[in-house]
Amino acid sequence: MALINGLKLNTRLTGVVLIFVMLPIAVLGGIVFYNMEQSSIKENVNFMQATMERRRDSIANNIDSINMTTQFFLTNDTMNNVLICAAQNGHYSTRQWIDIYRNDVAALERLINNNPVLRGVRYYAVNDNVQEMMPVLFTRERMNRQSWALLSSDGGWIFDYTDKLFPGSEDVPLIGLITPMADRVHGKIGVIEANMAMKTMFPSMYENIEGESSCFVTDEGRIIYGSNQDKSLAEVATQLAESMKKQSESGDLSRIATSYKKEKKSVISGMYIPELHGTLVSATDITDSLNEVYKLRTNYIIGMLIILAGMAFVIDVVVGHVLKKFYEVLSTIRKVRGGDMFVRTKEDGRSDEMGELAHQVNRMLDNIQDLMKENISREVLVKDSQIKALQNQINAHFIYNVLESIKMMAEIKEDYDISDAITSLGKLLRYSMKWTSETVMVSEEIEYIKNYMALINLRFDYEIYLSLNIPDEIMQQRIPKMSLQPIIENAIIHGIEELADDTTIYVKGIAEGDSCSIEITDNGRGMDEEQLQTLRKKISGEIKTEGGSGNGIGLKNVQDRIRMAYGDGYGIEVAAMEGCYTKVYVRIPMKRGQDADSTGSRG
């Protein structure tokens, strides 16, 4: 027994299983059925390998067909000009539309109809300022009906979606290649969708092949089934797809991995398709082929059961001894759960995993006690900070009272301009120094901006007006405090101040489903493309920002605070045209009903 205690736990258990279970079965039964079983498996594996190679060729042809058609659409100058015109809110005459339809649209339609694997190829404009020409050209509103609309800016392959272009469209699962269209001068001008039926791309997922099931696993881990669904394939398909993905990253893009899974009695084959960034997995149940082999094995198992019954007692004794220390550790954990933080497991110097477990549990309890003491200290510091914040708030009241006194003096002297300016300054200070949560309602931030604008206009000989077009629903949304004012300040300092002329800053709110946007536009000096790209990189963090005027640090701070509060899906974007305007979009989540009320109550 002392010899056993000196071994590692896994060594002891493995030795017991090999000696008392695996060895008799291997010696008595392995020779009888092993060769027959392996021969049957090998035959099925080879057949599946050959089948997957044929499927690879078919899929490659389908992908090439979609890619070539997409390239043809991308290089069509007439349709590119139509999309550019739509993006710039231009117009074509009726005669021009008829010529485009008879020549280019008709030619593209023939191209689609002559390719039997394609189901459809379409242009989508960036807005609704275009004449739809079925089945090739559609508006932005049509695209927004599609389930992939939110992914259109990134492009790529979309799997297992249905066509929502028109009400009552045929409910056929599709695979499509989404390609954003951009012009060097005009930016994004449209989107191309080229699709075919999933059944055409992956026929094995929809054909009723006896004993076979297939699925497609994307690199992101999504599993797509066909009509012959077998969701029990999910776990092994995910593991195989991950392995195939790693092989592709090492440079092996064409390998087909086929193997036999004993636990499922199935031949599993995976084929990585680099163009689609995913793996086609097929499984064939070969239970019937192996049943004859297993009948022979059953005779041996019956004999082995007699031996296993005799071994059960011995294994029980050995495992009980091995797990003795484990039960001691478990007893310690139960006492800790009951509130005794000072209990410890006795460490007897054992060098195996159980001894290490006892040691680590004791160290963990020591660390917990230390952390509890640290947390108490932190609570004291937090309380101290709150008291100091309250003191600062009390000191602020002195400043407000002084400003009120000055205001009264100005009104007594009938100097109402000074009185109004002091009123705005008081509101500005009260908002800035108010002890509240990090988020405020949009209406509060707008009120702060109005006071800021009232004070800013005192500095200039010209007037800067503020035009507001924000729905009440957006006014009730919450936003990190001091998020909009830095944008207004940037607009004045970097866009308007140099012009020294009366102008207007426009603030517009737009609801967009689960989110909303606040657009801030000035008619200042704008930016050229190089300056705009540099500013965008500073906001995104690609270029480091340092202190100083005009370096984008204010917008970068607003971006960081919004993303910390709501996530990477929200933040700010900038658009500009030199000598015309600068526009900043602030995107935040949209809360409605009880959600908005509960969010507001937390503020």
C-alpha cells in the first residue's frame, strides 16, 4: 500500500483499469473481432472520403459562379453611375431609365437566367432615390427588409436566410455573397447580393441519404442544418470544424479529414471551405456494418462480466483508499460553507494530487480571509470619498449664492444682459458640479448646451444659433454626462469661429429601432478627406492623441465613455466636406416604456 501512495493518482487508476479490466478483454476478444471491425471501418472511411472530394469540386464550381457574377456586376459602369447618382441625390430622366432597363438591366437579367445555379443577383442603392428595376436594381428600403441588412457594410457570405424582398416571397433557405460597393470619390454607393439555394450549394444537407446527415459549421461556431437535421451531430461537428480551421490557418486549405467515431458508430468527414470560412461535416451511421462483428464480441463480454464481478470489490477498496484525502478536503469545504473560516485540512506531506489539493484549499482559505480584510478597508475608503463629495457639493452652494447676489445687483441696476449671463453661468456650474450618476437625460444635456451657447455668444460680435429637432422620446433617453457639449464646443472652435459670421448649429434626433442617433451639424469650414481620416483614426484609437487643441482628444473621450457605458456597438462617427460642413453622429441605445423609466430612476 505504501508503494501505491507514492504514485500519482492518474497512474494508480490507469494501472488498476489496465490490469483488471482492459487486459483480459484485449487478450481474449481483440484477436477475434479487431481485424473484421477495422476492415469494415476502413471501407466506409474510403467511400466517405471519395464522396467528399466530389462534393468539394461541386461547391468550388458554385462559389466560382457567384464570385464571377459578382465581379461582372461590380464592373458594370452604367449601374455604378446609377448608384453614384442615387447616393448624390441626383436624378435620371424617364428616357434614360428606359434605356438603362432595355440595355444593361436586360443583359444582367439574361446573365442570371443563363446560370442555372444562381437564384438571384441584385444591386441595392444606399437610399431610396432610385427607380427600382426588377429583378436587378432595388432601393435601400428593400434591402432593409432582408435579415442581413445590418451586416451589409461589412459584406461576406450569409448562410441559411430567406428572401424578404417582397411579401410572400418563396421560403427557400439561401446562401448569399454580400459585397459593399464603394467609389473612391463618393464613398459607399451600394450593395450587391448574389445568392443561390442552400440545397444547390450543399445538396448533402437536403438529400434524404439513408444513414447520412450533414451540417455546415462556420468559423464563428454557428451550425447550419438542412432538411435532414440531426442535431446530435453538433458536438462532434464543432470539434472537427475547429480542428479544420486550425489546419487552414497553418496553410493546409484543401485537406479533407475523415475518421471513424467509435462512440457514435459513425464515419465523420470534414471538409474546410476557405472561401466560405466554414467546414462541411457529414456523418454516416455504419452500425449495420458493424453489428455482425459486435455479435462475436458479445460472447466474449459475457465471459468477462464474471471476471469483472470478482474485481469490483478489489477496485472499490483501492479507489476508497485513493479518495480518502478527497473526502477530508470535502469535509473542510462543508465546514467553511457553514461559516467556519478558520478550519483547515490536515496536510500529511503526501505528494500526489490529493495532497496538493489539500494544500491549495488551505492557501485559498488564507487568501479569502486576506481579501475580506481588504474589502473592509475599501468600504471605509468609499465612505470617506462620499463624505468628501458631499463636502464639495456644500462648498458649491456658496458659489451659487454669490452668483445669485451678483445677479440681484445687476437687476437692481437694470443691467439685464449681465443678469441673464449670470443666470446661464449659474445653471452651467450647477449642472457641472451636480453630485449625481454618470448618465443624464438628453433633455438635461440639451438644457446645459443652451446655457453654454448663451455664454459663448457673449464673446462674439456675431450670433451662433442652436436649431433643435429632437423627438420627446429621444429627449427622455439617458446619455453619459457632458457627451454632447464637447461636440458643440469643437464645432464652434474648429468649424465656426474662423468664419466670424452668423451661423447655426443643427441638433437632430433620429430613432432607429433599438438605438437612436443624435446628429450635430455645423456649417463651418469642414475638413478635407485626409483630415477627416486622421480624426477618425484618433477617435478609434488607431492614432494616439495627446493634450492640445484640435487633436481629437475631446471626441475620443466622448467615444470611450459611450462605449464603456453601452458597449462597442455604440459611439460616435464623423462626416465632413471641406468648406461646407462637419457632422457628428452620436449613437446610443433606445430605451422604451418601463425600461426607460427604470433607467431614469437609477439616475
